[in-house]
Amino acid sequence: MANPTTNLEIVLPVPGSESSRGSWGGTINDAVQSLDTAIEERGVPSGGTDDQILTKNGTTDYATEWATRLSSVGITGTDGIEVDSGSPVTTAGSITLGINKTTLLSFLNAEDAATADQTASEIKTLYESNSDTNEFSDAEQTKLSGIETSATADQTGAQIKTAYQAETNAFTDAQFTKLAGIETSATADQTGAQIKTLYQAETNAFTDAQFTKLAGIEASADVTDATNVNAAGAFFHTDIPDSDTGFIKRTGSETYDIDTTTYLSANQTITASGDATGSGTTSIALTLAASGVSAGSYGSATAIPVITFDVKGRATSASTASFSGASIDDVTALSIALG
């Protein structure tokens, strides 16, 4: 039988050829059988319903059967792959997929921005920049290198002090005591003027004024020397008689005596009279005598006050006089007269 997957080629004898007349029937029969077999093998199977499709159901050529087609196709994502849009597809369309970075990194057990080709320097830089890892940095390496072998962190203050003071130019107890005896802000380069200014600002300091005063006192000066006392205009107790009681009284050039006259020795009562009266010992409250003028105000818009004063400036009388309005001529004349 001819191969049903290729076109059939039927070769018929040339009509009228003597030698081929007996083979026409067999050749045509074989060709018809081949066509029938090909139609049967390649034909649509019977049965089927609306919306079904033909599917392959075996390993031989053209083994088919009716099957229900898929109405839609859907996709779900997992482990970091997610469907952004388009699912499910029912007739035609596209499904867009996306990646959830956090979920994918978790699924892959990888850190964000992790690479497989980091250099030692990059790893070191990232490690030392993380403040939460207690990283051992270059600064700490340098610090550790500066610590002696077998150094301990539990030395007492006394041990540290002893070890320190054994070093050259260490600050010792003796120097501490010396420093404690120096005043705050003390300097070693103060001038004489600065020292003098600071000294004279102290209480009971010997000042320039006192120096000038001292310079004006004679050497070995003696305030009990009669010559010096007399030259200064003073006198001794021996310069006056000692027999009487009283006040010292000058009686001549450089001569004194005792005045036995009785003088006031206490407050006396003093009495004032006349225009002001009153009395007292340490103070006097004076009362002015009435001048004879009644207390009050004198004068108004239509009355002119008339007041009389005595030679002591006291008002001795007061009254009023009627005032009549001045005419324009009077005012003009007064203005001319007053300039």
C-alpha cells in the first residue's frame, strides 16, 4: 500500500498498448484501494459535540479523537514570581509576570544587592560600616597594637599612679603640692608695676599716698618734742596753768590761760514773740500772728482786688473795686501808651 502521508502517484499503462491491456484492471484496483485507505485514515472520526476539538490519542499517524477544549488559561505565581495582569486568558491576550524582590530574595536565601564577585576590600568596607556588628575596624586594630602584651584592665589607681610616676617627666606628688600652693592665674612674668598695682589693691596696703605722707615726716620725728609741737602751732599741757578749771583762752602771742567764765553747758528755753510766737529748747514751732486780713480769694471778672502790704511784706487789708468794661478807644489808647 502507498504511504498515506505522501501524494499518491498512480501510473497507468498507455492505452492501446498490447502488452498493458491485461494490467489495467489490477492497477486501477490498487489505486482505488489506496485512496480508500487514505480517506479512512485521514478522515474525521464520527461523533463529537459543539465546541470540541480533535486531539491525538495514540502513537500511529492520524490517531485522533474528540475532546473538550480549554475555555481559559490562568497562571499563578510563587516564590517571588507574581502575576501583574492578564490572567486568566479566555480567548486571546497576554499575561504579564512580575517579581516580588523581598519574596524572591527570601526564597533564594540571598541578601539585597549581594554579589558573588565582591573583593576583599569591598567586603571589609561593608563589614566595618555596619555599626551593629561590633566590627573590628582599622582604628581598633591600631589601638590594639598600641597595648602592651599582658596588659590588664584591673589595675588599681595606686598601681597606675606608681607606674606613671616612674616615667620621665611624670607629674609627681611633690609637684602637685607645689602647684596647690600657687594662686589661680599666677604668672612668672609680672612687672614691678603689675605687682605694685595688685598689692595696693589689698586691704591695709602701703600706698603711694602713704609713702608721700611718710616722706614728709622728719627722720626721728617726736610728737612730744616741745620745739616741734610749738612749730606746728600746738601746745603742751605745761603751756597752760594747772590750777583752775575752765576753757583754754588765748591771751597773747603764743600765750594761753584758763577762762573761768561760766558758759552755757546745756540747751536753754528760747521764747519768740512779735509777728511769730513760740518757745522750745532743741526746736521751736513758730506761729505767725494774724495780719487782720480775712482769709479768702479776692477779685473776679467784674471786681479788681485791692490789697495793702506793710513794710514787712504782710497783707494788712484786702478788698475789691468794681470794674467796668473798657471801650475800644480806651484799649487803643492804652496800647499806644504802653508802646
